[in-house]
Amino acid sequence: MQRLHARYPFLDASREAVETADVDLATVVQEGGPAVERGVERVERALVEGTVAPESRWSVRAELLSYPVARVLVSLLDVRGAVEKYATAEATLAYERFTDDFDADTRLKSTSDDALTLPSLLADFDVGGDVTAVGDGRFEVGVTTYLELAAPLDGRRWRLATRALADGTVIVSRRELYGLLREAVRERVADGLPLSVPDSIADALAPEVETLQHALAPVESTGDVDEFEPAAFPPCIDRLVEEAREDEISVTGRYAVLTFLAATGASYAEIAAVVGDDEERHRYQYERLAGENGSQFSPPSCATMEANGDCEPDACGDFSHPLAYYEHQLRAGE
């Protein structure tokens, strides 16, 4: 098992590393330990904070094995939109990691053995022969491959009619290619979920599932206000909106502000106007967080926001959730 496998557990090579090590998942979950603990953290953070990034350092083995454990936990949870939320969080972390790896390689900076290369990721999705660099940060993508990768993506920019075509290929920018690969990761993670879990594994993970259900109960009970009124935003959201406008927002801050804005039912045009996103940098994540069919992410609570450094202490009174403050301000303004 290599650190590269732990950083990108969805790769074919990562799955093969687990198989080569002859690891039995049933034994892993029955024995418990770091892999199960990290699996629980992976799912809880995915469904509460929109990320699966570790909060502390784990061994390569625990990090890699936590991925199949997390997939089992997601399958056992009776939580609306759990699969979509989990897959989106895994894809978001993968995107952050591989863009850093690819950009370092592009800038000819030294990269470590655990860095992923663009050719290797393309090959992992069997599209290496259909993507060719043509200079100036642009790529030609075979039209069939492009349609497959872009099919789940919303927005006019991804429609074939809006793209430049040449000899059966579609021209995309480097960032657009990265976005297509992020979607490919999300679909691979979601593929096959929820799993059919054997009783022996389900029974062994019953305490962890109960722990997750308790942790997620406050998030699941948060309703949408379905009204967009920036003047009623809580102080923490006002600050995060300003940070987004200045492009100085943290990962947790971006998640918090986008999930909050999604809960108001605002269109992306309204969101872009508020956060100053003329280039629509946040559209993909917003659309995934807004979700469909019950898969919408709920904004983090005040306690989570405070732990992440995104809260405005003592500015909101006794409210426990930004939406509760927002609803209060909306009613006060009626």
C-alpha cells in the first residue's frame, strides 16, 4: 500500500493494492480500530461539512481501508441523499488534491512519489487516448468521451452546441478538463451505492451507524427557509460572503456559505451577484450542494462553524444555527 493509494482510494490501482494485501473487509470491521474510526469520520464529515478530508494524521493502511468502510457505512445509513452527498465530498477532496498535483507538475515543480499525474488519471478512466494537449492550456477531447464526461453536468457551458469542435474533438481549457475529471470521480464513487451489505458486516458496524445517526440528526432536522433576503443574513454569512467576493475564503467557509445560500432557494444568478462570482467559479459546487431529490446539503451548525473558525462569536445571541438566526430576522422584518 502506497500513500498515493490512500490519497486517491477510488483508483483501480488502489483497489488492487487492497486485493493484493489480501485484506478481508469483514475482519477489518469486526476488529475495529483506525480504519473503522477513519471511515466513520469520513462519512460524518462528508454529510455534515461536505468534505472527507482527515482532521488528523492516519496511517496509509487506515486511510486506504477507511474508503471501503465508508462506502459500507453510507449504504447502511437511512439518511436522505447520503450517497450523493458522500460521493460529492469524495470528488471535492480528490479535485483539490489532483489539481494541486497537476499544477505543480505543469509548473515543473518537484513532485513526490505520492503525487498523481494527469496522464495516469486519464488512463485510469480509460480516456487517455481521447485527450490530447494542444498548447496554451487547452486540450482536445474526443466528442464521444466529452459527451460521456459532461452528461451529468448542468449549465449551458457544457452543452455540445456551445463548444468549439474540430475533427471529431471538443476543445476544453485545463480547468474544464479538471472539472470533467472531478465529475468522473464522483460517478465512480457513487457507482454501486448503496451496497448490499452482509448481515455479519452490518451487525459489526451497528454501533458506528448509530453514532452517525445521532451525529446527523440535527443536520437532518434543519429545514429550508425558501426565501432570499441578504439583509437578514447572520453576521457569519455576511463575513463569508465578503471573503468569497475577495476570493479569500476557506474550504469550510465556502461550503458553509454555499449551503446556506442554497437553503434560501436562491437561483445561481442571485448567488453569483451576492458573492461576486462573475466567472462562475462556484457554480459546480453550488449545484451539487443544492442537490435534487432530497440530496441537498444542510448548512453547518454554529458549533461546527465555530470549530472551523467561520463563526462570528457573540454576534448572534443564543441561536444554534445560522438558519435559525436568518428565520428570526425574516420574521422580524415582516
